[in-house]
Amino acid sequence: MLNMIVDFFNNSGLMALDLKSVIMILIACVLIYLAIKKGYEPYLLIPIAFGMLLANLPLGGLSSDTEGGLLYYLYQGVKLGIYPPMIFLGVGASTDFGPLIANPKSMILGAAAQFGIFFAFLGAISLGFTPAEAGSIGIIGGADGPTALYLTSKLAPHLLGAIAIAAYSYMALVPVIQPPIMKLLTTKEERQIEMKTLRPVSKTEKMVFPIVVTIIVALLVPSAAPLIGMLMLGNLIKESGVVPHLVTAAKDTIMYTVTILLGVTVGATASSERFLQKETLGILLMGLIAFAIGTAFGVIFAKIMNLFSKEKVNPLIGSAGVSAVPMAARVSQKVGQKENPRNFLLMHAMGPNVAGVIGSAVAAGLLLNLFG
């Protein structure tokens, strides 16, 4: 009997635990706490953190790299670039492009906020990362989790765990990171600028928009077609008004199912051997810099637009050019209303916000063309 008990413990995961595994389990538990208690991107952070937990429990065979295991097969949806476009389908079915159509100039702000991607790319190169790795790190600055995961799965799959955690952590911290940058770069008078109500957008415009964007982007940047195509398909079925069940399936059933599979399998790539490296700190640092610069450039470009425009733009909406929809737009609204209770910036900020989604996907396509 004693030998059986000894054999049981010798063959258990307890005997295989090492310090690195314990550290990763603790990190996973902290992330779960932050997702549940603090509400930091819970829909994705909970499955990502739990996937990390599973991958670091010894002898379970639940790492995404363990061939033959459950998560190995589910991970093929990430590896083959299936899950992120499917999430974009749901995002498209939930998004109103009306504010962008009503004010096309806001596309400039969405594009300006992508500068952080390329600054971080250069910074990562200077830290010794390869161009492919640097591209994957830089895309964190777009604050678009599915895009970051899609590009990383193509260019640097060994960094998926670290980049996923960085991308979704910074997305969750938008209300913390952005306001100080916004206030630093604007005057009180600028933050008090009131903007006119946007013009109504017709149903025809809303249906034509996703078709035209898909054609233009797919022709100019073919590598971005999977993301943009699914985003615009989701939006088209929403705006058509004739397939309500498809809209419900896309934005609820499909998106949330894929979110679980994506989160768990990406989290399961963060084994201790991969995650506890000095490169991880570099990724977290450069991701934060990318996000901060993207926010800053959006605000700066809004100020530049005011030099040439009769109708003044509240520079706060420029910060929404990062792709964290709709959180970044809500931050613009909140900061603006603190300065002027009559300020209603949400719909104005949604223009650059949804433009940022398109911009980050295009940036990912460019990086994939260059280094894929």
C-alpha cells in the first residue's frame, strides 16, 4: 500500500512542479483576479489566463504545443489564421460606421493613431528583435487584440502568449493610460471645444461603405483582406436589415464561441519556457510605448487639423483613433465632459475609433506583406 501511495505521488504533477511553473500559475491567477474583480477585458482575459494556467500545470499535456492534446488541435484555428477574422465578423456585425461616413476626415485621426505601431517596430528592432518579431510587437500599439494575434500567428507564433497578454492588458487599461496623455497635449480651451451634431447617414451609404472598403483594401493590401473582409461582411449583414438571425449569430453565438477558443489556446502558448524570458519585458515595454504614441499622435493630428479647418475639432477625439472599440471613444467623451458638461463627443469619437479598427488591420497587412 505504501509503495502504491509513493508511486502515485511520484507520477503526479506535484512532483513535476518547478519554480517557473509556480510563477506562471500565480501570474495566471492574478490575471483571472484582474479580469473578474477589476473588469479588465474579462471576455478575453479570463480564457487567456485560464489557458495559461492549464499550460503550466505539469504533465497535463494541455500546452498548445503538445501534439495530440485537446488545446493543440483547437490551437490550429489560431495557427491557420481562422479565429481572429471570425471575431472581426462579430465586431463588424456590432459596429456602426455611420459616424465615420458622416465625417470622413476622422479617417485621418484613425490613421494617425497607427504611428505608434511603426515607432514601436523601430524600437523593437533596436532591442534586438527580428523584423518579424518587431512587427508583431508594434501591432500592440493598434490596441486591437484580434489583429495583434492574427499578425503574430503569422510572423512570430512563439511570442503569442506575451503579445496577447500585453495587447489585452493595455486595451483594458485604456481609461488609465489615455487621459494623462490627452490632458498633457491639450489646453483647457481645446478640451472644451463643442462639436456640431453629425449629419444623418442614409441606409444606402451604410450598405455601400463595407463593399467599397473591402474592394479598395483588398486590392491595395491583399494580406489585410481576411480581417477587413470579415469585418465588412459582418457590417453588411447588419446594415442590410434582411438577415437578423445572421446578425445575432455573428455578434453573439459565433463571436463568443470563438473568443473562448481563441483565448484559451493563445493563453496555453504561454508556457514557462516561452514566457519567462527577458524578451517578455521588452514586449511589454514596447507595447506600452506603441499604445502611448498612438494615442498622442491621434491628439496631435486633431490639433493640426484645427489649423486648416473652419469647424474646430475637439482634439480629445483623436485619442480614440486606437482600435479599442468603443472604450477609447468613451474615454474621449468622459474627459471632454469633465471640462465642459455640454460636450457630447461620443459619436464624434466613434468615427476615428472605427477608423482605427480599419487602420490597424491595414497596418497588419502591410507588415505581413513586408515580413511574412
